[in-house]
Amino acid sequence: MTKNPKPIPKQYTFKNYLALVLPFIISTITTPLLGIVDTALVGHLPNPAFIAGIAVGAVIFNTLYWLFGFLRVSTTGFAAQALDDPLQLRASLIRPIFIAIALGVIFILLQKPIFNGAMLLIKPNAQVQHHADNYFTILIWGAPFVLVNYVFVGWLMGITKIKAVLFLQVLINFLNIILAIIFVWGCHWDVKGVALATLSAQIICTLLGVWFIYIYLPKTLNKPDLKAMLSWQSLKSVILVNTNLMIRTICLLIVTNHFISIGSSFNTETLAANAVLFQIHYLMAYLFDGFANASSVFSGKAKGTKDIRLYNLTLRWSLWACIICPVILIAIWFGFDTAIIKLLTNQQVIIELCIKYQYWLIIFPVVVAGGLIYYGVFSGISYTSSIRDSMILALIVWLIAQYWFVPMWGNNGLWLSYILFSLARTLFLLVWLPNSKRYI
């Protein structure tokens, strides 16, 4: 006679799932919010080249940090899987910190080739490139701090220390806003002031993160064997997961940079309008990321405890999130569309262009919901080959779509191609959903 399965713990409910979402939204929204604050501050200065320069600089950093955003995502999954093993929990932190510091130093050493390569791709005019250079040259020194902070936040998310995550992310945004206002409007340092404010906030919050890690890192009598933790054998599975996630991000960034590059071929005003809409798009995507992170934590717990029932619940909660989140975003946009645009710029030509193309932002959350939220589910169980393959297929859709539609419909064709890419991300990822249960 088979035994009845253990009841699922009381903390595993949709209410508890939603309790993780808000802090995760606030934490994941930090990167685009920093860019939005920067854009808004210079968007109220008289020269449109300021906002275009910040837009180009923000694209470079979004590219760099998105490319290695797997440090946060994979760390959350590995930490959630290791909750019952203090030594593995330490390892889930130490390994990605080692990678983060190495990558940050490489960014600084290669800053000139990185910037010059970006300019070859984006091809802005000389004035825009000058402001982008000022922004990039200062902010690149924050790379090690940003990447280490990704690891800290990912690890704290994985062990569900929500208050610590929330505090760090609120603080970095608060510091950035206050310092940017002082440097830009008080000291009149325009683009350089924006960059210095963001850099200062990044450094302060990463250093504070060290304190939280010290508090929550499990104390054991055995000293960690760093040589064993960082050996090739122990790093191999981590590298495989992260490589798949990096390939996924490379595909995403090819599309993003191609989008900006095509948009810059129209005119400065259209580039600036697309920059404003794309910042709002980033905001929407990172709101979805909050749900994806909650799904990642619960799917990681399911894998760590080999609990298929919890995994099935996570799939159900994720489906509800795919329905609820777009409805909320569309309602917010219909109520505050013009007000949101005017927060980012007061230049009438750019506002009118944003209003002209805004309907693409209404479609975006509907088509991208599944691709973003189930990405969190799959990353939590380290089933990252499906994430990689679905994104490669979506990239092919983008390349075909922009080839046909941009010459026909200009900027509308550009946005249509991006919507089709976002839809493909969802549809192709869902193909692997039935197979995912084998990873529990």
C-alpha cells in the first residue's frame, strides 16, 4: 500500500508567490529605472542631443549588463536549489562572485574597444557620440560593482531575504535620483552629472550589499574550500547553465541593438522618441521579470526538494501571472500614457512622435508575457537549453521580419518586427514546457 504524499507546506500558495513578486519587481526594475531617471533629467534640458546621447549610452550598458544578467538569474536558481545545504549555499554565492569580479575588470580594461564598437553599430552623429562618450567613460567604472550586486541580489532572492533585496534596490534608486538632481540641475554638469550620480549609487549599494551577505551567509564550522569550489569540475555545471543564458541574452541584444541602429537611420527626433518608448518597454519587461523571479524561486525549490506537485503549482501560478500582468500594464498605460511620456521629455516634437507609435506598447505585454515568465520557471530548474534554443529561433523571426517590414513601413515596420520577435519568444519557449518536468 502506497503512502500518502506529504502535504505541500503552507508557505507554498499563490498568495506567497505574489508576496515575492513586488519586492522582485522593485529589485529587477532598478536597471531600467536608472536609465529612465537619467533620460528624464536630460530630457528636460534644451538640447535633444543630450537625450539621444544618454539613450545611446544606456543602450551600451543595457547591452553589457543584460549580456551578463545571467549572474543574477542563475544565482537565484542555484541558491533556491541549495537551501537545505549550507556548504552548497555558500558555493552558490562564491562561484558567481568570482565570475562577476573578473568580468567587471575585463569591461574596464576593454572600455575603448567596447565603446568604439558600439559607435560603429549605432552610428550616431558627432554631437550625440560626444555626449554618449562622456556618459560611458564615467559609468564604465561601475561595472564590477554592478555585476557583484547582481550576484548579491540573485543570492538574496534565492534564499527569499526579500527585505534586504528591497532595501538595496530602493536605496540605489533614491541615491541616484537625489545625486542626479544635485549634479545636473544644481551643478549643471548635464550628462557627466547623470553618469557620476549613477556611478556613486552603484558603488554605495554594492558595498552595503557586502554587509547583508555577511549577515545571511550560513555559518559553518568547516571553512569553505575555495580551491574546490572554483575548480573546473565544480564550475562546469554553473558555466553550462550560464553559457546557455548568455547565448539567450546575446540573441536578445542583437535584436535590441539592431532596433536602435535601424531607428538611428531615420532622424534624431525619431531616435529620441524610440528611446523614450524603449525605456518604457524596459520598464514593462522588468515588471514581468518580478513574476519570473518568483517563479524561479518556487521552481528551484521544487527541483531542490524533487517535489513535482510544487512544480505543477508553480506552472499554474505562472499562467495566472501571464494573464494578470498584461491586463494591469495595459490599464495603467491607458490611464497615464501621455503623463508617463511627459515625465521623460517635455519636447513637443518627441511627445507627438511617442503618441504616434505608442500603440505598439499596448501589444507588447500581451505577446511577451509567456516568454518572460516561463523563462523564470525554466531558469529556476536549470533547464536553460530550452531558453537558448527558443531565443535563437525568435532571433531568426526578427531578422526575417525587419528585412521585409522596415523598408515597407519605416518605424511602424520596425516596431512590428519587434512585436513578432516578442511573440516568437513566447511560442517557441512553450514548446519545451511538457519536457520541463523531467528536470525535477
